Amino acid sequence: MSSEKDKYPSTFTIDQFSSTATLTNNDQIKVPIDSNGTIPEKGDGTEYNPYDHRNIEHPNSFSDALIHLLKSSLGTGILAIPRAFKSAGLLVGLFGTVIIGILCTHTIHILVKASHKACSRAKIPSLGFADTAEEVFRQGPKPLRRFSRFAKNFVEIALVLTYYCGNAVYIVFITVSMTKLFSYYYPETASWDQYFKLMILIPLILCCQVRELKHLVPFSFLANAMMVVAFSITLYYIFNGIGAVKLEDRNMATGWEGIPSFFSTVLFAMEGIGTIMPVENTMTKPSFVGCPGVLNSAMTVVICLYTAIGFFGYYRFGDLTDATITKNLPSEEIPAQIVQASISIAVFFTFMLQFYVPLDITWNRIKHRIPENRHNISQILLRTGLVIFITGIAAAGGEHLGSLIDFVGAIFFSTLGLLVPALIDILVDWNEGWGKYHWRLVKNISIMVLAVFGLISGSYYATLEMK
């Protein structure tokens, strides 16, 4: 089992989920991939069906997979959606969120289908995101086959950096909530943002030394409970007094300059490309994609909920809408203070769960170079160093939570969520063709152009706002 884990470090299955993705190692036996890029023969002439060869001790049913996707998608990013509507305007935000949601759903569809095709050709039960990229390149055009290892490394490194930077956003979430909470009782703490980051550094280092995922389950339960409390009270404040707001006092559209920030924020909040293959790989029946399907069902709920929160959140607070909607709550009221405390606790323990995934990938990359008798101290030092590194990213972002969200969404989720799946879809059908008039090729190139636009414009405006 350990050799399989080392060979496919980016392939995971779902064990326990919180409001974010919490992943463990895949428990399936993979068929070795031919190193020269030759696709194995089918043997008996029948097409290889990956689902028939998945040996999973605890497979996910339709409802299990649906719950996993919903829990992984409904995280802290939803609190930033009203700010996205502020950047774009009510009307643009309403239709834009739905369009981006449909686009994210489509790119997940093509990624999953491409993974199935690669598995079928190579006779492999399942592949993770990075392994799918490697196998598609290996089976693709001969000039590109030598880049298969690079493709895997690129996706794997991007996933790791996405989680690390996402954790940096979580630290800023925590300190923003702590500042909001304490500054009401102690006004001098209003400028203690960086001090709060240092205060939580030691507890984070200690908590992130937990190495077994099962030991994090109680923290996952606590984080989920705190998020439910925070969401419930926040919704109360959003709808309380909303009847006094006039529609003409809100912007329907703000102009092109607000689109990059809107696009990046919605991508950050909604895109869950790193959790898709782990969920799909734990299913033994082909019900993940299709109609209704797990994916379509989950994303329908996510799109509707995100659109509603963004619309009503901005409609309620207007131009005063902050980077996270919880900052708009009145500091002097006890329920609002409970929200700030709940968010801080929930995101703190969510950090530990999110930290597990990139740490596991990083450790599997380097542990073979370290003597076994030094593995324990090396893990301690690695975990400590990475938490300090992530906190440093958060400190560099300062109080610019919105800009940091835009930056992560623009660079990482535009690349992993849009560009890479579109490229994989082009390569997996290279020999079969892309339909009449090459319409799928044109469609995928358009998605890639949009991804590059989001990457460049979103990161540019986010950098300007941080200055």
C-alpha cells in the first residue's frame, strides 16, 4: 500500500469531510502505466469500464457523494460573495454568478470524462487530478508525451500552492473576525491585525502536528457546528431590515473595472476542482456525471445558494459591503459578536483540515530522501515551517482580505479550474476529433482564453489593491 501511495501521491479518496475538503489516500490498487506511452491492449475485445474494477471497502453512494460535494463547496468563501456583487453590480452579479457556476460545472464534467477515457485506455480503475493530466499527456500526441511528467508535477504543485494560499486566506479570515470582536471592547486592538496573526501562530503550529486524519474528526464536527451558527445569525442580519432598502440605491452594473475582482472572488468561493476526483473515485456506479447526477445536483444547490447570499447580502448593505459580510454586522450586538467568535473558531479548525492535504503531498515528495530514523523530527520541522510560511503569506496580505481572495482565485482557480481541464479535454480527444467543425476545440480554446484573462486581469487588479 505504501508503494502505491508513493507512486500516486495526488490521488485521494474521501474519508471525512468538513466545510472544506478533507482527503485521505486512495485505497485502490493501480495497474502500472507503461513508461513508453503505449496504451495497453484491451485483451478480450470488450471496453474496459473503470467502475467495474474499483475495489473500494467503503464506496460512496449517490447521497454520500452529494453530501461530500456540498460540504466541500459551502465553506468560508460564501461570506465573500456579497463583495463580488458589490464589484459587479446586482444585475451583473446575478447573471454572472450563474454563468460562472455553469462554467465551473462544465469544466468539472470534462475533467471527469477525460479521466474516465484515460482510465479505460490504460486499464486503470481511477486517477486523481494530477495523474489524469499525466496519463492524458502520455496517451496524447507523440510530441507532447515527453511532457507527461511535467503535466503531473504542474498540477500537483498548483494544487499544493492553492491549499497553502487558501490557508493564508483563512488566517486573514480569523484575524479579521478577532479584530472586529475585540475592538468593540478594547478599541486599541483595532490595529492589532498583525499581532493577532502572531498570537494564533503557536496554537496553529501545535494543532497542525496532528498526523492522523481520524484524530481531526472532532475538530471537523466543531468547525461545522460553528459555521452553522455563524451562517444562521448572518442570514438573520441580512434579511432583517431589508424591506427598507430601495432598489434604485443599488448599482445594477459597475463597469468593466469591477469584472476581474468579481470573476476571481466567485471562482475562489465556488470552485472545488481539487475535491472532485477524490469524491468521484470513491463511487462504484456511474452516477457522478449525467442528469441529474451527483455533480449537477450539488452544483445546482451551490449556484442557487451563492447567488442568493451574494444578491441579498449586497442588496442589504450596498456600498458598505465589506470583504467578508460578517464585518458588516453591528459590533455592539451580542449575536454579531457570537458570529465573529464562531467564524474564528470554525476557520481555525478548518485550517488544520485543509493543511492535511498539501502537507501529505509535500511529505510524500521528500520523505524518501530522508533517513527513516529522522522522519519524526523532519515531519515536526516541516509542519512548523509550512505553518510559519503560510502565516507569512497572510501577514504580507495584511488586512487586504478581498485582494488576497482575488489573487488566489485569479491565479490558482483560473488555472486549475478552467485552463487545465480545457487543455486535458483537447488532448484526450486528439485522435478521435472534436465534433463537427471542431466545435469542442473552439469551445475549449475559448475557456482557456477566459482563464488567461481572469488570471492576468484578476491578479493585476488584486496587486494594485494591495499597494
